[in-house]
Amino acid sequence: MKSLLRILAAAVLLAAVGLWVARGANRGWTKTNIRHETPDPVTGLTGISYEKGFVPGIDFLGGAALAAGVMAGGSLLVKKKI
């Protein structure tokens, strides 16, 4: 049980880091709307539009690290089989 919790903690942390890197390694806060600046072809002014999407940020990594830490710490509370 101890090793299962530790392996699960490592898997959660690795999956979170992998997702964070795959989605752009955003070093800001997590975003649920992605901003796009599009220039108007006639006037040349830049317009801003938003698209629904998910970009995990540092808070996402912190939450995953906290969850992995709780699981790894919980493994210390499990008694060893005799």
C-alpha cells in the first residue's frame, strides 16, 4: 500500500507537469479563455477576441504538487505489513 501511494503520487505529479508542458508551459495563472488579437484588414486596428480553451498555469502545478505531497505523506502513515 505504501509503494502504491508513492507511485500514484509520482504519476500525478508527472502527468500534471506533462500536461502543463504540452499546453504551453504558461508561467502565469491558469486561463480558461484564450485571447486572440486580430487586425482589421480595412482600418488596421487590432481587435481582441476570446476563445474557450484551457491553459494550465503555475497554480495548476502547485495544486498537483500539493496533491502528490499529500499522497506521499499519507504513505508514511500506513503501517508496514508484518
